[in-house]
Amino acid sequence: MCPALLENEERCFGGMTFFARSHPAELCGSNGLPLTPNSITILGKSQFMKTIQHPNLSTYLDIIRSKHERTIVVAEYRGEALATKENLSNDDIIKIAYQCLIGLKYMNELGLVHSHLSPENILINKNGDVQLYNFGLYYMTDHGKNVSFPIGYPKYTAPEIFLNNGVRSFKVDSWSLGMIIAERLLKCTLWPGVKLSQCLRKVLSLIHTENSVFERLSRENNCYRIYENLPEDIKDFVNSCLQIHTSLRKVPEDLLSLPIFENFLKKDAEEMEDKLYKNVISRKMDELYYLWQLAGGDMLMELKKQGLIRSRPPILSIPNLIILLGQMFGRRDIAGLLDLRVIKVPLNTLNQRLSHILYVANYPRLTSDMHVQAQDDLTEAASQLPLIIRERDTEYQFHRIVLYDRLLQIYPITKDTIIREAHKDIPPPVRGAVWAALLNVTGDIQKRYDMIDKETPTHTDRQIEVDIPRCHQYSELLSSGAGHERLQRLLKAWVRDNPHYVYWQGLDSLTAPFLYLNFNNEARAFACLSAFIPKYLHKFFLKDNSAVIQEYLGKFSQIIAFYDPQLANHLKSINFVPELFAIPWFLTMFSHVFPIHKILHLWDKLLLGDSSFPLFVGLAILKQLRDSLLTSGFNECILLFSDLPEIDIELCVKDSMSMYQRTPASITYRRHQFNQSKATSWSEPEPGTERMPRISVDDFLDLLNNTPERVIIVDIRNNIQFERGAIPNSINIPFTSVQLAHVQIDTLGPQAKPLTDNKDSIVVIIGLNDQNNALFAEFLTSCQVFGICSLQGGIYALRSKAANILHRSR
């Protein structure tokens, strides 16, 4: 057993499977698009069930969509089914009834109806506590509309359900619980051995009962003597459940107010007070399920092993008749019926994998005083491995999840530590919460989101409705009806909350990653989006954003020329400008051109940088396409970007981080960037007038003091001015001696050799005025010299800031 994980051996996973109803072939919706498969609708709707945490309700862990509309439900399974329990005392039965009602009451508060209550899905653990299993089947199938079988166990189903096809009320669960408790109290099985049709007749015949249904059941099953000996308060409870007229039947909340449950309510209040002072670390079931999958667990394979999924010979699947409307006839497919069997999957695989982990691992080091050497050794060694390997390493992910769990519990105090850890990696289960921390999301985000009007029609609604069905629809979550509804609410909320901006196509793609990670937490998704756009896309969504876009693309062109002058020259020669391919990149931060799984890893690093980081991501993409671009003309480049080849996202992230960290901040300065402090002497050139970037005096001095080997200084003043005062080891190439029309580095003489050999250093042009600096910088770029930039303000700015570094040559 692994003490770091399991405090209770009963905890395991329960798996069940069913088929969603198939749509007729080639059927389209009102928008002209094919209907969303019911299995995807179920998947989207069921995500809400994963948010429900209650002691008397089994936690939903996963809903998996498989082939042919098959849906697999994975939930916590603790204890044994009530159906297996015999010879229970009346006190035990009333305790079971009480805890069932507590669970049902909580469901009702959320607007949920169980409608599937039976002894098979009431679980009792070794302490006698109850959990309701598979309580969300009725909700996730949209009240049974998305499946071809009825929801409910006939014997325990309220009679009005058979007579009415509408949405079921909370009171149907009161009836089901009453039937189950009556059966247990009478110590017998109601109507044993009867066929389904007879069972339905028996239930419907109860409608005509004039007095007590409970008494009638006891007489029909020869248990009247047991019934007579039951205490009156127990009879009153069961009779309150089994009222024929729904107006007289109590809902679970009212049933709990009966005198029979007074002692239980008092005891629960006392136990709740005691639990406040208990601090026993126990890993949550969703964490265990994630780690179990990493350790090789597969619920689909478990279902196959235990016979719940069986393949059929293809010959048996061929229909006997197909009519022109697409309907098929033949032998009834029994797979479409509900299979109530549940498999229990213990955590043995995970136990074996993590059996050596000590309990202290649940208390990771948050300060220098707390230290777990084994954990540090593991994380340090694993951090050198590729990200895809780290994300599949069970032990490494355990330590990372535990660490982030503690850090997030006391956020925002731990913000700096979260940022430091995020530079290593972010475990998938906590990515949504970590992104929110990296974006500095704090406060009552739910209240803020609730206050925004997301229902009133606006002039952007039509465009949003058109865009959503095209937004990352390969994702089963985002293509579901629930996904569409949530995305629409988020977009409408953002438009309403930002009246100075307009809805541009691409905002849906930008929102999709936040919704994907926070599918059950719209408020956090909205808060992340609201923090992300000002930081990385400041003014991009103005009604007239042309100046902002042009400046951004101009800076991108400068960065390309700075790091890859050969590619920049080629693209310029064929007139292939960034406006032709890069606008969707930056307007959506690459979420329009990459699938979600790549965006997640890319944004993990993007959120650690500032608004200039996307420029380096764009350059890293071009770097992977470089060979193709250099051999392509204008038309070939257009075709290349219209169907972008596969991009190695890990290499892209690595290259962009490397360039971002090596590039002085002023190289990427923009007039429209958000909250970015600039040098006081900074004078912004007109967008598009300079092909190469400028560097500020402060950044230049930092480079000169900290990494002088990475700087090549070219002074373009005349010889006399250079001799009067220049930076030691700088190269003097007078601007007046340069023939700009002859694009050959050799024309500059032997002193230009360091420029020709340069592969990694930053070349800083210093002259008397910015115009000459820019012209000479462009000349060197045309000569394919790497890392060219000009000093902002030239020699005069340098003299005013640090005159002491200028030395006379003679």
C-alpha cells in the first residue's frame, strides 16, 4: 500500500458504458450543418457532473467517447451495493435512507433529478456511509432524449413517469427511495420472478391504492406481519415517500424534516464541527485517476477484459433493408439497450508504481527550511528530459501535482514561486488554475462575471453564431452543445465588458484555450481572457486597429531581419510581407493556426513572457519553414502558408524562449504596447520607415558591462570625430565612405571582417543621427550581417548617459 496516496483501501474506480442514440443519416440542423452526434452532446453536458463534490455522491472522474456513439462513464466507486447487503437492522436502513436523502437534497439544490435510483447504485462503505453512484445519467442524457433506452429501474420507478413523458420532478426520487426502503424493511424482494410487462402493471396498479401503498406492498408479498411490527415513525416516513398523488408526496428536503431523522441531523452537525480540525492529507480522486492513467490504466481495456464491451462479427451488423430516407431495418441491435453492470477497478497498478513514495511527499518544500531530498533529485533529473516524457512520468507528475496543489491553495502569496515552477513545466490537471495565477487573476471573479449581461441580444450575435461552429470543432468538448453555449456566453460577456473594443473574427479562437481548460469554470475562463488581451493584444480589437497591426507586423519584420537577414532579404525580394500570413498568428496568438494540444504547451511559455514573446514564436515558426521559404517564389509561399506544414511545437517553444531571453527589451519596443516602461530618451520612429530595430542606451550599456563579448560596435562617424572620443574596441566605418548602392560587405574594407564572421553577437550602429544609423543598418542587413540594430539617439544619447565610456584614440 502507498501511504502517500491512499488512506482508504475501499477507494477504486467504477466503470460503466452505454450507447447514445444515433441520428438518421445525412440529417442537418436549422443552420445547415450536420447534427452534433448525441455522444458529443452527452460528453459536453456531463462535464458539469465532474464539479459535484459531496460525501453522499460518487465523484464523476471522466466521460469517454468511443467508437459508434459508445460512452464510457468513470466515477468513484467506494463500498458495496445495497443489493448485496442482507439482514440489515431497521436502524441501519433508516441511516441509509437518511444519507440517501442528504445526497438527493444536494442534487435538488443543483436542479438535478436522479431518476435512476435502485439498490445497485446505492453504495455502502465499511463505515456504513452511503454514496449514490451514477446519479447523473438522467441529466447528462438530457432527460433521456439522447439515448434509446428509458432512464430508470422499472420496479422502483414512480408510476407517473409511465403516464407522462415530460421532465421529471424531484418527487420521483422520493418514490424510488420509498420503494427501496420498503423492500429492505419487509426483508423480501418485491414481486420476485415477474416479467417486465407484469412488473409495469404492478407499479401502475398502485395508482388505485386508496390507503397505504406500503401496507399494500406488504400484503402482496406476504410480509404483513413484519409491516405490523414496524414503528409508526418508520411507516410514516415510507408512506410519505409512496404517496400516489404527487401534490401530497414530499421532496427529499421535506422528508429530512420528519421526526425520525432528528437525531441524525444533530449528530451530523457535531461531526461537521469536528472535521474542521482534522488535517489528514488524502489525494483527490481526480488526481488518482490522472496518475492511474499515466501508470497504464485504461478503462476501455478494463471493460473489454470483463466482457462489458464485445466485438460482433461484421456480418451480423448488416441491415436487412435500407430505404432512401436512410433508415435501416433488421435485427434489433441489443447494444443500444442499457447495460447496468458496473466494473470495479482497484488502484493496484498505481499502488505498485508509487509504493516507495513516503507520506512526507504530500508536504513538498515551499521554503528553504522544508526539504525532501528524494523529491528534489527526481524533479531536477526529470527536468532535463523532453516535456512529452515528463508529462507521462507517473512519479514525476505526482510530485509536481502535489507541489502545485499546495502553491495554489495559498495563492496569491505564492505567485513568485508559481512563476518559478512554471518555467520548468505545468502539469495538465492544474494548467487552468496556474494560467490564472500567471495572469494575476485574483478577487471575486465569479461575482464579476455574474454581473455582466450575457443574454441581451447585440449586433455582434450573428457573427458570433457563425464563428462558433467553426472554432476548434475537432475538439469533442468545444464541438458539443454545452461547449457552444459556454463559448457564446464568454464572447458576449467580453464584448459587453469592453465597449471600447469590437468583436473581430479570431476572438473565438483566442477564447477557446481558456474555455477548454476551464470548461466548468466560466468565470475563471473570462477572467483569464480579460487579463490576457490587455497584456498581449493591447488595442488589437479597436474598431480601427490598422495602426496597431501595422506597427506589430513592422516590428516582426525587424525581428526577422535581426535574426535571419538572409530570409528577410529573400522575402523582401519576392514582396512576401507579413501582412499576407502573420495577421491570424498574432491576432489569435497562434490559436487559429495550431490545434489546442499544441497551443497549451506554447502558451505555457507565452504567459511567462511579455507582449514581445509572440514575435519570437512567429520567428521560430519561420525558422522551421526556412528551407522551403528560401527556395520558393511568391505563389509557392502563399500555398505553403495556406496549408501550414506540421510544426514541432516543442522545438518552436525552445527556439522562441532562447531568442526572447537573448534579445534586449528595447529591440521589441512598440508605441502601442501595454504598460511597458521605456527609456526616458526614447523617440519612436515612424512605423515602416526603418527596416532594423533600435536599441536603447540603457540596454546597450547593460550589454557592454555584463556581456561585452556579445557586442560588436560600429561607429559610423568620420575619423576625426571618432578619434576625439569613442568606445574602446569599436569599429570605425565612416558613413560618408559607404557606397549604399553596392551591396557588398567587402567594399567596407578589412575592418568589416568581424561583421562577416558574426554568428551570435549583436551589432550596434552608433552615429550622429538616427537617419544615417538606419540607412547603414539596412545596408549591413542587405549584406546578410546578423544581429544589426542602431543605437537610439546615437552618440549624443550616449554622451548624455555615460560620457565616461568614450575614450580618445590618440
